Amino acid sequence: MADAGRGAQVGSERRLTVGSRPHEVEPPARAEDAGAEAGTTSYFLTARMAARRIVANKSGVIMTVTALPSRTGTTLNGGYGPAMAAKEALTRDLSAELAPQGIRVVGLRPHGIPETPTMKDVFELKRSGITYEQFQEYLARTTHPRRVMTLAEVANVAVFMASDKASGMTGTTVNLTMGSLDD
């Protein structure tokens, strides 16, 4: 995968993958708006920059990652759920605008992936008297196969979505919650 400022060569086309890391954005007026504003603004600015770079090719993929709270209420997440939902809406809108120019816009929505540092940070913030192993077991119990998705599995779907084999997919977010959400 590549940062918005760099590209990865896939076949004969230049592909760009957009992540959700905040860039330099104006801080929100209220602290409780920080998560929603930074995540959404970051995606918009990064996608716009990526589109400007790849529109000349009339081919490419802009991809983002959201999370389960985009579609379900969760506690202790502040503006994170609304920010993820906004990114999914923006994915649809960007696709409507960019698809006629040959650019696909897609998202990936995995469930929590315990092997990532982000999930370890989330656990530390939400710690409620359980161990990290118990937290991982909890996440697994919320999925149909009673296990968590691995980072490698998410990467495999990302590679597929960036490939020409997924050329019919745009304006959508792929549900990788392993049955936690039924859309």
C-alpha cells in the first residue's frame, strides 16, 4: 500500500491507497468534535489530493479504512463512530464524482484487529478490569466464526479491491466484520 503522496505500481496502472491518518488540519472549536472533524477532513483532503494525481491516468483506486462503529452504536468512542460513518458517506460521494473519470473509490470496514497497535491503544483507553487476552476473546465472540480477522486477511482484501479483478466495485465499503454487522 502507498501513502497519498506516493504511489504503488500495479500492472500498468498507478494505484494510490488513502489511509485515515490525520494531516495538518485546523483544530475544531470544541474538543468533542475533534475525532469526527479530523478523521473526515483528513480523508477528504487526502482523497482530493490523490484524485488530482491520478485523474490524468483515467484509472485508479482511492481506498480508505473505516471501522465497525460506523454502523453501530458503541460506548466510549466520542466522535469516532460518526467520523467512520462520514468517511463511508464520503466514499460514496467521491465515487459518484470520480467514477466517470475512471477512478474507483472504495472502503474497507474490518472489525477490531488485536494484532495492531491501534487496538492495543483502544484497550488501554477502555480497560475495564479484563486482560488483553480476555479483550481479544470478547472481540472473537462477536464474530460468526468466533475468531478475529488478521491484518494479513485485511491486506489481501485491499490488494483485491485495488486490482482490476474488483473493477466493478466502487462507491462501496467492504464489510470485513466477519458477521458482526449484517449489511
